[in-house]
Amino acid sequence: MERILIAGAGNMGSWLAETLCLDYDVAVYDTDPQKLKYLFNTFRYKNLSEAADFSPDLLLNTTGLKQTIEAYEHILPFISDNNA
């Protein structure tokens, strides 16, 4: 089964997680643990070293536009070259 990592558990990230979790292995990463507490059928990560062990096939960045580049710069070093 394909693995999807969603960066950001705001409105869009939560919606995508709920929609995709029935057909894929979904993990959600957010620095705010409060945003992760209502997500079900997903792996929930507060730190990127845990998310790296998930080894995603696809990364969906759902952070705001102003944080998009910073989020990619923060996350990409933790994802293996085989999955980038």
C-alpha cells in the first residue's frame, strides 16, 4: 500500500488525511500536537525523525503559502533519496 505523508494538520491537511486514510497508509506531521489529536486511522507525528521512519511515497505540503518553502526545507532532509 502506498504511503502518504501530509505536512500540516490544518483544515486542508486534516481533510486530506480523512479522505485518503481509507485507501492509503497516511501519516500527518505537525509541530502543534493539538492539531493531531482528532485524526484517526493515521500515523500522527510531532517530530520529523518519526516521520522519516514512515518512509513515504508521496509528500503533501498543506502548510500556508508563506510557510511552504520553509516547510519543504525542514522536511526534505528527513525523507530518503529513494522517496524524494
